[in-house]
Amino acid sequence: MATARSKKAPSTQPKPRTIDIEVNVEEFTAGDYEILLDWTTGNSQGHTVGEVFDILDRLVVGGFRHRKLIDLKGVIKTILEKVMEYTDSKN
């Protein structure tokens, strides 16, 4: 006996996707910091503070698509908190 299955129509709505960034801070050279960004896209890389803000600036300028994917305010806040935690732990 054959049974008929109804196929569900594919969704026309794109699935929401976010890019999470885990932030860690280490001393890079005396007086400078390396900010380690672990992207859920699989990219894990160390950057200086200036490089991180250049990256964030490019994401903002890059268009609305990036702003929807990344919580930039949250990332900047996390970076600043981690830098402060790191400097406090060194004092």
C-alpha cells in the first residue's frame, strides 16, 4: 500500500544568521594589546586594538547586511570591558 506524503513548500524567508565574536585580550607588546577575535565563521585571529576598530569600521561602512549580522555595540563594549579587565589584573 502506497502512502502519499505532502511536501512542505520551501520557506521564502531567509533564516536569521548572526556572527558571534568571542573577544579575548592579551598583552601584545609593552603597552599595546592584542585582541583575539574568534569568529563563528571559523576565523580566529589576533589583532591590535587599532586593527580591531578598523575591522569594525569596515563592517559598518560595508553596508546594512553586516550590521544586521553583528552586534557591533556589543562587540565594542566587550572589547573595552576585556581591555579594562586585563589592565586591572596587571595592576
